[in-house]
Amino acid sequence: MRNTLIEVCVDNIESLHTALEAGAKRIELCAALSVGGITPSWAFANYAVKNSPVPVYTMIRQRAGDFLFSPSEIDMMNDEVQMMRELGAGGIVIGALNADASINLQASQKWIDSAGDLGITFHRAFDVVQDWQYSLEQVIALGCERILTSGQQATAELGKQQLKQFVERADGRLSIMPGCGVNTNNALDLIELTGAHEIHLSGKAQRPSAMIDLGTQVSMGAEASGDQFIDVTDFNKVNQVVRLLNG
């Protein structure tokens, strides 16, 4: 029987409970998954840490967009790292780049120092570095536990051959965790081809609002239907991957 760790990323309480019930063995906690995830609020992180029986790793990202952070943003993110440490999170998820798409070692080291004994995942900022081999060695030297990556492609499925190279180059010095577009159609192939031992997915779906009368003339989001539907984790999408990879 395989022993693949399934990490599920969530951005609301409903999804947290669903992911846990479906068999997630680690949670990546975010806000705003629609923009790739940003730092969750104190209240959300506090609730998740107190109520999750599995490790909770919190995203540390001040805003959507690129990973070229200003000194002020880096300082604020450092405050967020310290907050998550105080809350008792299992780890943090970080990533910062320089203008030339190399890893910002100074920012990364600052956050890692503040994290203390928390686990460290380097996120998909890695997917836009220019020199992945050199960058991989840097992430290893930083002491990160893993890299969440789609193999520098739009999805892990498209990047699976590159992911295999990442795993081979890492050679057990850290974990390469495929993520982005993972589902029941590709999860097993990704694990078997790449040799990875953990995998990341959101299992996203939408459910209609439970509002009895929800007007359609005004929307709080960019899409006209944004308030009529809520993005949530789908139990079956996660549980099917759990059963597929771990029996």
C-alpha cells in the first residue's frame, strides 16, 4: 500500500472541515485561493490550528500578483510569520523572488529565522525561477522541507516530466510536492512517474448560496454571479484522491 501524504489547500471554514473529513493529512490554509492564496486572517488561522487534528501550514503572502516584494511587504510578512508561530501553526508556506526571477534569499532567511521550529514549504514562486537547478540547491540550503510546484508549467500534469527531474535532483534532501490541477485523473500517474511522496490539491467546487432572496443586480466581486455561488472544497474530489493513492 502506498503512503502518499495528501495536502489540501482551503480558504474558508467550511472547506477546512470538508477537507479533514475527506482524509487530508495536512492543510494549507489561505485566503483568496482565486488569486493563488494570500495570508489567512488571525481568526481563521487560530480556529484552524485549534480544530485541526492534522498539521496546518499557513500561506504567508501579502498580496496577489508577482513575488517581488517591497521591503515594507517583507517586514509585514515577517510579522505574519511570527503571528502564525504564536498561534501554534505547524508550518508556513513562503516564497520571494528578486527582479531577475532568482530567489530572494535575504527575505526567505528572515522569515525562516522568525519561524523558529515551524516547518517550511517553499511555494510555487519556484515555478517562475529562471534557473531551477541552482534555485533548488538554494531552497535546500535554506532548510525548507519541501517545494510545492507544478514543474514550471501551468499544471502539474503538464509539468510532470520536469517534476520527475526535480525529484531526482533533490534526491531526498527535501520533498517535491506536485500541485495545481491535481485530480483523480492524474494523481496516480503523477506519483508513479515522478516518485513524489506527497501531493497537493484543492478539490474545488462551487455551491449555490443558501440565501432565500439574493439579488442579482449588485455583485461584490468582479464576476456578476460571484455572490450567488461560494467556492468550497468538494468532499468527493478529495476523498477519491485519498482512496486512489492510499487504498
